[in-house]
Amino acid sequence: MENPGLKTLISFLDQVGRNEPVKFSTLCDERKRGYGMVSRYIRYCLKSDLITIVSERKTRGRYPSKEYSLSNKGNSLLGMFKDTTVLAD
């Protein structure tokens, strides 16, 4: 996934910002999307430094439970697009 759709990326960042710290399962449930799509967006946002991992806990499963939050870069990007959508309306 090179460059996700901008509108979907902004809504994803908005969801992370509203629910922070947010877990992977919460993102999947609220977006009504499969784990694959949400994990691709998380991977892209982590690689682009738009979100950060706030906590990581070992659980019974194979992978640790992680909670995500917006980074400064993600917060400023989201702020820019929220300002432009308010002006466009």
C-alpha cells in the first residue's frame, strides 16, 4: 500500500484522535472493516510517523496488545484538513 486514499486516511486519523488511546480491535469495529485493511492503514501511519504506539502489553494470544495515539505530525495533518473542510462548507 503505497499511498492510501486521502479522504480515508483523514477519517482514519480522526478516528484514532477521537478514541485515543485506541486498540486495533476498536478501530476494526468502528470502521466496520476487516483486520487486513485496518492493519495496512496502521502500518502506513506508523511508517509515516502519523501515529505512535502508546502501550504494548503481552496477552494470551500470539501478538501483544497495542494502543495507538496520534503523533504531533498526525495531529497537525489532521488539523490542516479539518480547517479546510470547515472553510469549504
